[in-house]
Amino acid sequence: MTRLILDDISKTFPGGIEALRAFSLEVAEGELVAIVGPSGCGKSTLLRIIAGLEEQSTGSVSLGDRLLDGLPPKNRDTAIVFQNYTLMPHLTVSENLGFGLKLRGTPRLERKTKVREIAHVLGIVELLERYPAEISGGERQRVALGRAILRRPQIFLFDEPLSSLDAQMRLQLRVEIQKLHQQLRTPMLFVTHDQNEALTLGDRVVVLHQGYTQQCATPDDLYLRPANTFVASFIGSPGMNLFHGRIETKLGVPGFFSPALEFELSEEQVGRLQGRSQVVAGIRPEQLRPADSSPKLRGFVTAIEKQADQTCFYMAHETTTFAAKIPGSTSARPGDWFSWDFPSQKIAFFDEKTGLLL
Amino acid sequence: MFPAKRFPIKKQAAPLMATLALAALCVAFAFPFVWMFCASFKSDADIFTPFPLLPHHFNPRYYSSLLDGSWIPYPRQFLNSLFIAIVETFLATSFAAGSGYVFAKFHFRHKQPLFILAVLTVLIPRQVLILPLFIWMNKLSLLDTPWSVILPGAASGIGILYFTAIFRRLPDALLDMTRCEGAGEYRVFLGALPLVKPALIAFALIQFVLCWQEHLVPLIMLSTQTHLTVTVGLSSLNAGSMRVPYGLLLAGCTLTVVPTALFFALVHRQFQSALSRLTEA
Amino acid sequence: MSPRRRTRPLPFLLLAPFFTALFVFWFIPLLQGFHLSLESDDLYGNTSFVGFLHYRTLVHDARFWHALRNTFAYCALSVLLILPLALGLAHLLRRTYRKSRALIQFCLMLPGLTPPLVMALLYVLIFSGPFGLLNRVFLHPFGLPNVDWIRDPRFVKPSLALLAMWRWTGFITLIFLSGLEGIPGSYYDTARTEGASAGQLFRYITLPLLRPVTAFVAAFLFLDAFTLFEGAYVLLGGSGGVLDAGLLLISYSYITAFTLGNFGSAVAISFSSLPLLMLVLWFILTQGRIRLFSAVKFSAAKRLPA
């Protein structure tokens, strides 16, 4: 069973930049793990280390039952697809597809057959004699995908392959990759900065920030039980609203107090907070509903975003900003004073200093 | 980029070996100049003992005899070279930049043949035309003046190629913005120039160096000693019938090399970016 | 791309200086030269029209063909020496310590910045002159006999080629360096994961992508060698050297004009070399698939993608 095991990988570049810290991960056969995080968080570095293009400072990489450390890229049995500049501009599509085969000494006829086969699968047969400059971005990435497939690797590494494509292309290729994943069952590591993509494609998702793993879980877990404030606000569009506030007992009832948000705490919640006086409360925009009775969350509308079947409100109250998302449309306008209702039992609490989920 | 070897020893060896190999070559390339510099200060007997490099007695007399014009009017020739190089550079750069802008940004009926014509000047260089040029300059009464050297160099075919490529890569959107704000075409052009400043500087640099080094054209066009350029003056020293002290020649060489070497050292970075533009173009 | 409005004066104003200079100082001399080459060799003013006499004479002039062969041999030698060397140096330069790069570049560029005249003088003084450094350092240690680099007819052309190499290697290395740095790293990365060895990387990625640069450099070097006068002038004093081994077309032309006073013939010499020069340059540039101008494509077949 092909498994990729990354054990305590860290990478410090000369000059002191720590790109990755203590990264560990296991990717099982047939799994697509998405790695997501803002730019510069070390995602690409990770892929390069696995492929052998970069050497890790500590830790080890094993694929299947082989230790990959010390092996040059060509012996690692990986295939990598980059965001751009993947196809050699001076070769035709078919030459690009067969490039790896040619390097490895595959005889010409066999090469041709295999190239044709994969071109059929990916629907690019008409493009075979064209040059990369003459085809669209989506088609180029398809060719890159084809070349990776021909490699027959033990693991696919995708480095933001869809990021430079337009929205429609992106969706099409995403479907292709998913199909590929279903068919081949080869493990895949998919790096992206688009959390939507990560959540859609990944069986599991790793959230990276500044070299550290913030959380590694299924998309559902990430959404419902974010491990810390970073993950909470990163996942979701828009991400979870975070309110910094104090815990005080007024009139014998413990409650959460902040400029925009106030509510009573249940016993269970008090227990969770363990006597903290300052805490961060989190509510997802999708959990909010327009309020009619005693408003516990209120503010001025600063902007309204009408999406196809949803409306997104951007709110502000004093120094706090938050967002809300409701199905359907609204007659509210920017500048209106608006109040929101929320399910107080579902509120997430995070430690003020560490940001960890309580 | 080639992969650095995996094993620590080899990884550190590669840059070291490369540096050593290049250093050896640098020594080979630069040694003559170092020798030239040192030997120009040596006494006559010592000149041909290359080692030790440094002179026993530091003797700048050849420099002084050059600079006070006792052999050839060197200072005057130096100024001539400077004048010619500066003016020719200015003309070549501005002519080529202006035309490059037009070729890149405008369409008109005879564009293609005109461009081909401009490029043809690269294939038929000045040196080939030197004789008819000589006669023509004579007819124009420009012979023996700096202009006989400057003007033939004002139309640079390579300049057209270079600046056309440079301006083509300038996004039209930038220029259109200025147009929409009501600027006339003249203003638009002037506004485009700062955007290509590095390329202008780089080209001017290369032009200057080439002009400074010109030999054949000034040799043929200029005759009076006080009108010669430095390079021709030097060669006249060498080819002259009297035996000229080697030290003098070396001093002359050093003085001729110094301006462009200094120039390069100062604007090294722009030069590098100029080269990268050249390769992209 | 351009606004479709009525005629604007600016484009023509900008083109005017260049094309005026071109016309007056290139085109007219070109025509005059051609006319001159059709005139007899008598002193100025007393010439008569002789048609293609000079050209026909040249066909039978052994010296001319000798000069032609010499020139092309020396030009080709220069290019073939410098190109691989500079490419190799560029690779080396990429691997050296960052901090030493500037100094190395300066040392390598130095010969390119000096007037060819000075270079030739130095060359004579040092390499073959009174104490022949070239012999002392490079030949004697290996047990090779003394070589007279200037007077020995077998070594004159290599001398000139060495001069060219000394002069241009630095500059060309820097050009190749820029070219190399312009190749996106991901091409190499992809190929390496596909199983490419260093040699394969060079052959399938570096060389093809450097093709336009290489062609440009080759054309530049060839042209420069072809029109270089100072080398022969200083080394051989404007003559052809022993057995005319160093006689270049440009020297031959110069001699014919200024030593012998035969202007008509001299111009005919210059002009007859033109077709061959242009042919070679055209060939080189086409091989490089350089897209000079979208309408004036230098390659007929495959287009170099952006």
C-alpha cells in the first residue's frame, strides 16, 4: 500500500528563513490531501522537498517502503505539476507529453502510442501537434497533467496548478483531477491557497501558516471544529467571525461582553472556559439570522454583497467588524443599523493568548 | 539550474571549484592590464621583467610627458575622443529611441520596408563603406573634423532593433492613459521615456564604450594631429618611424583604458539589466 | 494597437533624424561606393567609367580569394572558440559565490571595455613580443616549442582569433548568463523529476531555449570579427603578414586604397564581400529562429512561442 510518510520535516533557508517547522503527515493509498494556507507559508517548499528538488533541514521522507532521503529527483517516482511554466515552449504538445518517456529511453513507437492514449483520455488529441503558446491555459495544464500521468508515479504532487486559470477553467480541471483521483487511486498532494478548492478536493486538508501545521483534518472537521483562530478565520468565505471580549458576572449571571456581541453563558460553556476572564468567541456568518427580539449582536451595515442565492452582509460596530450570510435577498442598505440572532450553544471559544479552541 | 550535489562535501566543492576556475581565467585575462599599469611606471630597463610586478622606483615620467603633449598632443586627443563619444552616443541613442518608439507603437504604410532598411545597416556596417564615406566627407568639407566620425555613427541599426523591442514590451495601456488625459502625442512620447530609462542608459553605455574604442573611422577621417582621437594617436605612436619608449606606449594605453573601465565599474548594475533586456528582446 | 485617427506629425518627426542620417551617411555613401567601384583607379578626378572591370579582376585575383578565405576562417574560428567557452563560463559563473561575482565579471569584461587597439598593442608587447609570455606560460611548461605568433603564417589567424577571444569572452559570458537566468527553473524541476540527467537537461532544455541568444551572439561575433581592423593593423602593420597569412578583406581593402591608391578596386573588394557576409548572417539568424518583427519573421517554419 503506497503511503507517503513525512516525519518531522523542517526547512530553514540560508539567511534564517524558516519555511517549514516540524511537519509530519501520512498520506494513505487513494487519499488526496490538500495543503492550504496563505502565500509564503511553506506549501511549495514542502512539495519540492518531497520531489527531491530541495533538501530538508531535518526529518525524513518515505514513499512506500523506501526512504527517499538522499535520492535525486529522478529516482523518487514522483510527478509534479506546477502552476505555470510546466511545458517546454519549444516542444509540441505530443513532444511534451512524451518528454519523460524519451528521457527514460522508451522506444519511439511505444512513446507515440502512450501519448495518443493519454491524449484521448484527456480530450486533447487535436492539440498534439500544437505548441504551448498556441493553446489555452486550461489546455496547457491538461497536458501537464497528462505528462504527470504518463510518469506513473507513486504520488502526484500538485503545486497550485489551477491558480492561474480563469474560474470556468478552474472548475473543469478540478473535475478532471477528481476523476483522475477516483480512477487511479494514487495518493495525491494538492497545494493551493484557495481554501474552497482545498475543501472540495481534499479527503483531508492540512492548514499551514508560517511553516507550522495549524490543523490537519477532514473538511467537515475544519469547518465545524477549527483548532485555532487562524483556521477559524481562514476557512469559510467569509471566515468565522471572531469577537474579543470579557467574561463577567452581572446580576449573578455569567456572560460574554464585547462591543458588538453580548450573551449569557450556559453552565457547560462556563465549564469550558475554566475561569478565564478574557476569551475570543467565534460565530460563522452562515449561523447568523436577522433578529427580531432582543438583539445580542448588532452593528451598522458597511457593505452588502449580493450573490446568486445568498446575501453577504459586512458589518461594523465601533472597532469590531464581522460578516453575516443569509439565503435569499434583502432590502437592507449600507448604513442601516442591523441586529442578528445566533445559536449561542454553537459558539466556539478560543483562548485569548494562544488562539486554541476550548 | 543544476542541482547541488546531495552529499555535503560535494555540495560545497562545486562553488569553490567554479570560483577557482573562473579566478584562474580572470587572472589570465586581467594580468596584461595589471602588467600594463605597473610597467608604465617602471624605468625602461625594468619593463621587460614582468616579475616582480611593482616597479623599483615609481616613475610617472611617461605620464607627464604624455600629458604635457611632448610626443603627441594627448590631452587634446583625449578631449576629442570624449567629445566625439559623447555626441555620437547622444545622437545614436536619441535617434534610435525615437524611431524605435514609432516602429513599436504606430502603424503606417511603409513601416515594414523602412524597418528592413534600418536593419540592413547592421548587415552592411560602416567599415565596409569607409572609402566612399571618406570621399563623401571630403566633398562635404567635413573631413578632419569630429563630425566626420560622429555623423556616420548616428544611425544605429542595432539601436533600432533594440529600442523597437523595448518599446513593444511597454504596455499600450500606459500610453493610452496619458492620451485619455488629454496629452498630445508629443507629451505621450516624453512620458514614455522615463519608463524605459534603464534601457536608455544601458544602450548609451554600450554606445559610449564602442565610440570610445573606434579606430578605423577616425584613422581615415582625421589627419591633423590635434584632431585625432586617443586611439589613433596611440597607434600613430606605435607605427611612427621613431623608436618610441615602451613605457610611453603603456602609459598611453592605461590612460585610454581607464575611462571606460571606471565607467563600467560605476554603472555595473545598469549594465547587467541591459544585458538581460537584450536577451529578452 | 494604434489609434485610428488622422495623420499625426510626431511619428514622422521622430523617424526623421534617424532616416535622414541613414540616408545621408549610409545610403548615399553606399550608392557612391557602388559607383566608385565602377570607375577606374586613376587619381581623383581623372577616372573613367569601366563598368564591372574591378569585379572581374577580383575574380582572378588570387590575393582576394586568399583574403576572403582568411577572413572567413578567422571569423569562424573566433565564433567557434568563444561560444562554447562563454557558455561554459556562464554555467560556472552561476555556481560561484555571490560575492565574488562582481569582481569576476569586471575582470572578464575588462578586455571588452578596452579599445581593440590597446588590446592589440598589449598582445604584441606581451604575448609575442620581446619576452613572449604566451610561449613562456602556456607552451614551455608543456614541452612545446616556441611559437612565433605573428610571423609564423600558421599561427597568425589563431593569434587574431585569440585576440577576439580575449576581447569578447567576458561580454558574451555575461550575455549567456542573462540568458540562462531567464530560463524558468520549473522547466528543469519538471525534467529532473521526470528522470533527466544533467546532460539531458542541457541538451533538451538549455540549448534549445538559448537558441535565439546563441544566434544573436554568433552573428554579433562574426560581424565584429569581419570588420575588425585593429588586430591586423597592429599585429601586421596593415600589411598581410608573412605569406599574406593574416591578410583580411578589410586590410586588403585598406592597402589597396591607401597604400596603392586604387580606390575603385578597394571599394570593389569591400562590396564583393558583402553578399557572402549577408548570407552568413542571414543563415545564423534564421537558425536561431529569432522573431525580429512579426511581419519580418526570420524563420519560415516553426514559430518560437512566447
